Amino acid sequence: MGQHGTQANLNARIVRGFAVDLPSRSEQTAIAAVLTDMDAELTALEQRRDKTRLLKQGMMQELLTGRTRLV
């Protein structure tokens, strides 16, 4: 649908004729709720990852300095 030349372009005249179906308000709210829950889960997982990295770093430091020995 773009106008051809050295670069395909779209303009308001071309795009104005496109019909775009949008989800209902309740469906948009449901989608937003799922995305919000996913963001919270990602934040929790990132915090857990960071804690685990710090724990590993501390354990490695203990082993490398000889304060803790493996038998």
C-alpha cells in the first residue's frame, strides 16, 4: 500500500482508510491487569536473582580468601 520510490512511504491519506478493531474496555482492562501482574513477577524474579548473585559472590569470597574450606 506504500508509495514506491527510493523508499516506501505512508501518509495520512493512505492510512486514513484503514479500519482498526480495538478490544472492548473490559478486555483492555483485563490485558492491563495481566501485564501488571507480569511486571510484578518480573520484578520479584529480578530481586531474587540479585540476592542469589550477592550470595554467590559472598560464598566465592569466603572460599577464595580461605576463610571457608571445602573438605
